[in-house]
Amino acid sequence: MFKIESIDPVLYRKKTRNATLIIIAMFIVIGFGFAQLTVELLGEYSNNKLVLSFIGAFIGLMVTAYIVKTFFADKPWMQASVYAWRLKRSLMHITNVHKKVQAAAKQGDPHALKIMRFYHLGLEQMHKLEANTTALIEIVAERKEVEKKMNELGLDLNQIEFDPEWVERYKTAAHEDD
């Protein structure tokens, strides 16, 4: 279950920038180390040291990704980045079946309306966090329509939680039409 949290966009951008710089620095050290190591260890077997360097850098990238996922994902300095990744992941679950959910919402399906409301709130937050206010204009009409239908049905507009299982019924419906 994912829940939208209140986050200051300026603080979010600062934290994600810092996390990015830390990970880049770590990759530079590990990537260069592995690039040099592969050239030294395998250089006598190949004349193409550039390819060996790329192989080493790729191994360094994989090692860096493993270290970040295993040891740093739960650290306070990574929380903003992990939150944004989880929000985007939740939005992607909805995007994958957006047309089906949207059609059901237009017919007044309360479940679909709640999903669409979370989708709009999540998109709005993501665009604000990333300072992309022009993209918000595109969903205004759809958001107003969903809010109107939810008010008519007496549904709570504060849909800040999402479970990926909620879209499963629309996935199966999407596959039947394909």
C-alpha cells in the first residue's frame, strides 16, 4: 500500500540532488576501479582495452546498483528518492490500464473513480516535486470531472492511498480486448 505524503518540493529537490551526487561519486570510484581492474587482469588476452574498460565500468555499475539497493535504500538521505520512485511506480500501475479505468470512471464506477482520484493527486504531486507545472494543465478537465462524479456519489476526495491490486480487475479486462 502506497500513501501520498506531504513533501516540500524545494526540500525534495535538494535531497534527491544530494543523493544523486553521492551515488555518482560512488559509481565513479567503483566504475573506474573495475575498469582499471579488468584491463589489468584481462589485458593480456585482448588488444582492445577500450572494450575491457567498458566491461569493467558496466560491472562497476552493477556493483554500485547492488550496494545502493541493499545498503542505502533505507537510509534517511535516500528517502526522498525512494518515495518518488514508489510514487512513480504506483502511477505507472494506473497508467498501464488508464483507458479502462477512465472508461469505468466515466460510467460512475466508484472503484475506478477512487483510482482516478489517486492518479490525479499523485500526478499533481509528482509534477510539483519536479517543478513541471505545465504538465498539470493537461489533467485539469479530467480531474474536475472525476471530482464532480465523486461528489455526486458521496465519495471521499482525499484518496491518498493506493494498492496495486486495485487495478487488477482492469488489467484482465484490458487483456480481453487485445
